Amino acid sequence: MSGLGSISTKIQMESEIISEFNDALLIYEVELSGKRSEFSFSQEDVNRSKEFIGDFSKSLCLAIKQEKISPSLNSLVLQIENGNKPIDSWIHDLEKLINEINTHPEENNLEILEDIFSLLDNQFNNDLQYLYGR
């Protein structure tokens, strides 16, 4: 596959992940605020969001620990490794989130989710700039 085709495919995958992550994060935030009924989200929507967040967080945590590397997470892991927050803190926060997502979700978990979303968005923007800067 050409370089252009490769980056286009990567951008498409990132776009899908960002969209799904954003939706899950929105529903999770609404659920935590106690305003789910105001937004017409069902319990099924909440459960799917928690499942997505939990699965994504598990995959990311395993990738950071280098126990199971997912090619779709390589860029995200690289950003985490090169960031200011220590790897051990990322692992701790992700493990805490994974353990709490279904039992007793807390607002302080939003910070780690927003950090992840920010990194995803940053990578997407970098790839777009690369594509259009060619």
C-alpha cells in the first residue's frame, strides 16, 4: 500500500475510534452527573459505553505494559511514553478505572478518559496535517 493509502487508512481507523470513544465518554459523563433521563440515554447505552471504555482501557493498559501490543494503539502508547506523566501513573490510573467502571464509577475517572481522548485527538490531528502537508 502506498504511503498515502496507508495514512488514509490510519486516519479512517482513528476517526472511528475517536467517534466511539467520544460517544462513550459523553454517555459516561451524563450517567455520572445523574442526568441520563434528560438526554434520553437508556441503561443499555450506558452499559455499552462502560463496556467500550473498559475494553479500550484494558487494551491500552496491556499495550503500555507491553504485554499485548495492539497496532492500532502504537501511536497512543508512543505519546504516553514520551509524555510528562510517568508510565506507572498511567498504569495505576487505567487499572483503577478498569476496576471501577462497572462497580462504582467515579468522576475522578473522567480525568484519565479526557487525557486519553486528548491524546487520540492529537494523534488524529497530526496525521491529518501530515496527509495534507504532503
